[in-house]
Amino acid sequence: MPTYPEDEFDRLPPTGRRGAHRQESTLSQRSAYVLIAIVAIVAVLLIVGVVNIIRTSFHDPEEQVQEPPAATETDSPGEDGTDEGEETTADVDKESVVVSIQNISGVNGAAAAFQEAIEGNGWTVQDVGTLSSPESVSTVYYSAPEHEAQAATLAEELGVEQIEESAEYPAELTLVLASDLAAEGPQGTATDGAETGEESTAPLG
């Protein structure tokens, strides 16, 4: 092979751009990979969305509608519910007990007026008497716990505000009539004799 002497064209200065064409090729490949990855992600999202839409369409549309709450049943006037509300207190057995009246008020005829009112309400009065006591508040005493409801009913009918269990009195219920109610008489009535003086000569009790 023939050789030629070196001339000025063989001595070119270096440019520093070696392999520039290879660098451009690397960048193009990376851009392609990124683009492929983006397209793949978008495709996956689209597939997931389509699957969810198809799955939702298979459900019964009526099941997705919330049922209204059931209406609360209310008792109309005159039905059993209203009657139960009115009868809050059970009827007591008045025939199974006897009532004793003890007048400690010193008001003539007061015990007789209360006896009339008590018997008019369906009770049985066993005896009426007088006692000496410093108490000034009328009380209905009951001899045993099973008579508490009857004592409360009797006290309510007469306007007596206090009931108490006591074995001091032999009767099932004992009304100890004090001055707070004796002059006024039973609830809803009046002792005419105490107002007019007609019973001023009557014996105590």
C-alpha cells in the first residue's frame, strides 16, 4: 500500500465533539421509554374505569335507592294507647281494708264530716275516736306495706298530704285528723257546723 507524506490537512485541531451522534441516540431512546410508560399508565386507568362502569351497571338500580324510614305508628284518640295514659294509677281494693278516724284537732264534728266523705267514696269506716296529740299535720297511717297504695289513694281523696307506715294503730288505715284539715273539712266539702256553730255543743269527734 503506498504512503504519502503528511501535509497540512492531516494536522487538524481537535474539536471536542467526539461521539456526539451517540448522545443524541441515547436521548431519543429515553424519550421513547417515557412515552411508552405514560401510554401504558393511561391504558391501565382506562381499563379500570371501564371495568367499574360495567360492574356498576350489573347491579339492580332499585337496590341503590334508599328505602324511606318506616312511619312510627301512633295511637289515634280513643284507642288503647290513650286509655293507658289516662289510667296511670291502678284501682285499689277498698273492700279489703277498714278505716279508723282519730280526731286530734279539737274541732267539733270534724271526724263525722270526714267519716261521711270516706264512706261516700266506697271505704268502710270501722270506728271514730279522739286522741290527744301535739301534732298539727293530718296523716294517713297504714299498718303494713301492702296497704301503702290504699293509704295513698285515701289521702289523695281527702286532701291529706302525708302518709306513713305504723303498727301503732290496729286498723289497716287510720286517719289522724289534725287542725290543718279539720276546720276546712274533706277535700271539696265544707264543715257547715264549724262555720255556723250548729255543732258547737256536739261531743268531740
